[in-house]
Amino acid sequence: MLGCAPSAAERLALAESAPSVDAALVSCPDAPCRVNVVARFAAWEQCASIPDPWDDECRFWQAEALERGGDAAAALDVCRDTMFNMGCGTHVLGQASRRADTLDAAAELWESLRPHTDPKLGFSYWRAWWRRGIDRGEAPGIESCRDITCRKAAEREIEATVHQLGIPCGVDRPAPGWIAEGSAASLSAWTTSVERLCTRGEPGVPIKLEGPGRPR
């Protein structure tokens, strides 16, 4: 009789082709399969029936789906009830922030989402927004920020960009085109980062400086 039972691979194939969520769940050989089934049918109420810790993985996927559907607040509420609260929240906020085309829109979105998550995640939210702007070459001046968290996140992303470029020490490299014209704060963040994170000509190997252009 045991020899007649379908193998795990056969059960997985049956679950993937089943026409209904109930039929698919019955066929699943393990918890990861159940998570995939729930996601495929968007049967999120079934997350609670999946053994720990895969139930939290299921809710993480639910949060992603809610954010993609335009309800980031509900997504964050789901995140708060999982063991992945901070990671899930960071992911949802990062995705949501990229949908805001302007700094004002991003600020208003953050204010609407802040009650649904840990306020400490505001820094991650703003870093994701500034990364989008830098990558697109359309970052505004840091002076446009309404609060210190936004400003510090902008400075950190400018620093991260300098680190990625691996600018050699002593090279007179002008600020890139995405540094907003007339923004003293953005230009200062760029210049300071170049001075602090320049390399000995080997990209990706930053060194600290004792003074501008002087390797330690």
C-alpha cells in the first residue's frame, strides 16, 4: 500500500495544477508548498493554518501583495503581526516610497503610513526614496526635506553612491548631474563623502582621510 502512495514530487505537481485552493492544499507535501498555494489563489486567510514559522512567511507574502495592490497601510498592519516585523516593514516601505514621484508626495505618504509601523523605519523609507531619485538622476536638493530623518537619509545615500563609485584620492571629480543645481547641502554631502571615502585607486576599497585628498 505504501508503494501506491504518490511521491512528494508527484504531490507537488498535483498541488501546482489543482484548480482550487482546497484541492491544492490537500495535495501539498510540505509547508513551503502551502505558502505558494495560498499566494497563487490569494487565499490569505489560510496563512493561519500553515505550521510555524511558515505562517509568518505566508503573511510576508500577503503584505507584499497588499502593497502591490496599493494598500501599504494594510500591508504594514500584517507585517506587525509576524516574526519578520522589521524586515517586512522595511521591504513594504521601500516599495511604497518608490511610488512617490516627488518629495512632498513621499512626505505625505510617510505621514499616512507612520501610525502603521515602527517610527524607526522612517530612515529606511527615506533611504529607499532617495536611492530611487539618485538612480533616476532626478534627486532634489536636500534642503527640500521637511525633517532631519529625510535629510540624513539623503546624505547616507549620497555617501553610498560615492562608496560604490570608488573615487581615487586626489582626483578632482566634479559633482554629478543629479546633484541638484544650487543645492549647497547636496553638494556638501557629495564633497564630504568623496573626502572621507576616496580610495587608493582601487574601486570598492574605501579609506578614511586625515584631511582632504590625504590617505591615512
